Amino acid sequence: MDHLPIFLRVQDRETVVVGGGAVAARKAELLARCGSRVTLVAPELSRPAADLVARERGRVRHLPAAFEPQQLAEATLVVAATDSPYINASVAAAASERHLPVNVVDDLRLSSFILPAIVDRSPVIVAIGSQGTAPVLARRLREQLEALLPARLGALARFAGARRSAVQQALRPSERRPFWERILGGAVSERVLADDAGAADAAFARELATFRDGRPKVGEVYLIGAGPGDPDLLTLRALQLLQQADVVLYDRLVSQGVLDRARREAERIFVGKSLGGCRTDQERIHELMVSHAERGARVARLKGGDPLIFGRGGEEIRVLARRGIPVTVVPGITAGLAAAAAAAIPLTQREIAQSVTFAAGHVADGDGLDWHAFARPRHTVVFYMAVSQMEDIVSRLLAAGAPRERPAAVVERATLPGERVLRGSLGEIASLARAERIAAPALLIIGDVAAAERGEAAIQSLTEALRGVA
């Protein structure tokens, strides 16, 4: 390393920024956020710098003058941010003579320190530097870390800090690290990050009592929506919990790309079920979740789409609740939304469709579905798991009054390699799907919005026709 990474305290200390442009304003704003008293030295200020002085009155002041070395008399840190190499060099020389740390923007040679790219989750601060060689790369890394680190990470740090003394009094030194690892990677952390202070306090107290009394430690379960298959469509929360899980239970709709995002050391257990799988399959999943969690493991139940849309997540939540096992639900992009996006179909659109229904495609006599509501105009219906019973679905819609010419689309393997979109009318879509050998996973979308690919002229024509009907 050519530079020593340090965090320098500047709170209530004088700092000087020489320059009045936008760059100088950004440096001064950063210093002010750290509690420094900042002096901006420049004959004139740009609009961003002037706005900063007005906004941070009392914290940032303007000295309307050209740079002079004596202006550094009270400074503890100096930044040169002018567009004049001569002035910047003069600032660096004056700071060096006074043994003051100095940063000259975009000039590593004249700088005794560099300002890193920063991810601020105070009191947690992450600094990324490239030792001045590639600042744009450092900023890109910062953007990636911004996306990965929870917004309330600072709250979690404050929560832990406020309870360190209690933990030190209750636990032996050898127990403290395992305890904090469990707290920061488990249910307590989840409650803090969810801004549920009451539940976090209660969970913390239970965990501390468990460690203090030597009782068996119960794990937890994450019900995670894996989305439609493309791993880039996983939520950030899903990625974070997959990196914590000790055991991953996954079904047949979870792609390998998504599974690869789990922690490498995690045990992976396939719990896929064939269409129409019997009840004992689900009961076996319940047994696996409970048994692993009761041994203290963090279990990720990874489901295609969203865990609470045709995913039997409600049953799993009830089972876990009865056994006193903490559960966290992480939503995922459900297949209906992914299929519509893949086909560029707006599920709702003003004057064409004002409502949308997600329905299971496993139709049967006495299924209780309101087929007349599905058949009404200006309504979109998305049928999940529809391939094997598409003819029955079409027949029931037609019998309920839906016109044969109503637009329809089938989306196969949405977001995955081999994705296909097939369009047609309601009357012909089943035969078209059979001829094209459409296979699961695929969704059926019925409604006037399915004609959207035909262009704005077609949509306009359809809109005018619907107005005429109205």
C-alpha cells in the first residue's frame, strides 16, 4: 500500500477548502457533514458553493479573497480545488510547510492524503480508494456496495453498541463472539433492519437468556422469492439472506443461476414437486424446515416467483409459527409480472384494462373461480401453471361470455434462456400453443392489453372502439 487508510476526526475543527467551484463545494459539504468548521477561500463562489454557504450557515463560511498562506493558520486539514495549477501548488506548499495534511484534487503528486469514495451508514463507514489511480473505478465499487448494504445498517450498529455492556456482564468472553455472530446474522438483525424496535428488543432478550442459560439455540427460516429465474432479478434482501443461510431448500422453478448466489458452504436440498404433487411432499418440506431450524441452522426456503403467490408460503408460516421458529418473508418478482414484462404487455392500461387478476391454471369442477368476472371487458387475467389445461381455460372463458377474438398471449420460460412469447386470439391460443409445443413453465395472459405489441395505432384503434362500446 502506498497510503495508510485512516479515519480522521475533524469534528469542531477548522478546515480550509481553497476554491469556489462545484468540486470545492462538494469537498466542503463532506467536511461539514463530519462536523468540521469549513472556510471556503475564493474571490467568488459558484451557485453550488453559494447555496452550500447559505444552507450551512455557521458551519461553512466564505472568505472572499485570493489564497494567502496565512489563511491556514488555524486549519487542521486543507483541500485545494481550484482550476489553477499554480494556486493548487501554492496551497500544497503552504500546507506542507505547516505540516498540515493536504489534498489537491486530481493531483496525486501534490497530495499528502486522498479522499476515498464513501458509503455512509453512520456509524458504519466504508471507504474505497484506488490510491489515486482510478477514482471512477472506486466510485463504481461504491455504487455496488451502496446497493448491497442495508439502508439501516447504521441502526443495527447503534443497536449492538447500546447492548455491549449487558452482553459483557452476562456472558463469558468465549461466548461473546458466537453470540454477536448469531445476533448480527439472525432474527434480531432482521427486526432492527425492518425498524421493528419492540420485536428486536424481545428477540435480543431471548437470545441473551438462551446463551446465558446454555439452552439449545433455535435457528430461523427465510421464505425467499427467487423471482422468475434470472438471478439479476433477485432482490437485494434475497441476496443478503442467501449469503447467510446454512441450508437452502429449493424447488424446481429455481434456476441454477439463482442457486449459485447462495453461500458456497450452504447445504443445498432439492425439494421440487411434480405438478399435482401429493400432500406428503409439502409435509416433508415442513419437516425439513423445522428440523434444521431446531438444530440452530438458518434455513432459506427458496421458491420460484413470490413465496406468497401460489407458493404455499402461508402454510409454511403457520407451521413455523406453531413451533416458535422465527420466519422472515422476502418477496420476489412473481412470474405474472415477469412474463408481462418479457412480452412488453402492460397488465393494466388506462381505458383498456383497469384491473388484473392472478389465477391458478389448475381448473376443476367446483373450483369456485368467478369466470364471468374473468370474461368481462377491460380486465386482464394471468393464469399460472396453465399449459396442461389451456383448452379447459379457454372453454370456460368462452362459455362465460368472453369473445373469441379477445387478445391472448402465452409466455414460456420468462426471463430465462429459451424464452418464447406466443400471441393470438382467445379462440386460437390453445391450438397455437399445442402446435408450438409450449411447455411449462409458461403463463397465459388474457385481455386486450395482450395486443400491445401490434403498436400504438392498434392500441389507439382498440381504445376508440372501447369508447364506442361505453
